[in-house]
Amino acid sequence: MNPSLNWPRVLLVAAAMSIVSTAAYAQDRMALDSVEHVRAALEKPASRLTLVDRQPDFSVHIEKKRPMQDIFEIPPWQLPPIGWQPPAWGTGINLMSVVSYVAKNIADAKRGHDERKAHEEVQQSIAEWCATQDHGGAYIAICPQR
């Protein structure tokens, strides 16, 4: 190895070591100075300034607001107050009760029709199944007797 190439490395290492040792010395000196500063502050006499506790002469009112409360005082989806009735038209018949009565009768009629239709389908399916059994399902309780 060429000795002329080692000189820059040696100089670089020496400079780094001197910087590190200088920084360590400065830290030690600062630590001693800060301890001495604290000791000096503790040896001073107490402050002559005295603070008097005052009674508060104000009040604070905190009010929580919903987002966009300024825009919608009453939300558009809120129903009118209870007790409000739509005005009667002409004869004073409550149309809502008439409509609900008709709707209930229609629903009852449809339900009765659907039940009869379902009962007939079940009876037909049972009769078809019984026909495929031995002796026409004569000994099966669910099968209709012929």
C-alpha cells in the first residue's frame, strides 16, 4: 500500500477526534454552569410580590349547536305539531279513514283468496302423491278415502 495515500486518512481521523473531545469538554462545562446557576437562584431571597386570590366577576355560558343549525331552525323533515288536522273538504268526511277502510277490506279479500288457493293446491298435491302409493294410499291417514 502506498504511504502517501494514508496521510489524508490520518489527518481526517485526527480532526474528528479533536472535534469530539472539544464537544465533550463544552458539554461538561455547560452542565457545571447550569448547576451553579440553579444553586445561585435558590440562594436568593423569596420574592416580595404577593398575589391576591380574586373572586371571579364574570360567567361563561357554553351552548352546543348542531351543524348547520343557522340554516335550518326547524328541519324540513319534522312533522307538523300534533293536533293539526287537514281541513275537511266540502262534507266534512275524513278521507284518511275512508281510504284506510277500503285498503283494509281489499287486503282482507286478497288474503282470503290466497288462503283458499293455497289450500286447494295442497289438497291437489296430497291427492296426487297418495295416488302413487300402494293401494292408492288407503292406509295413510293424510290420504283422502275413496
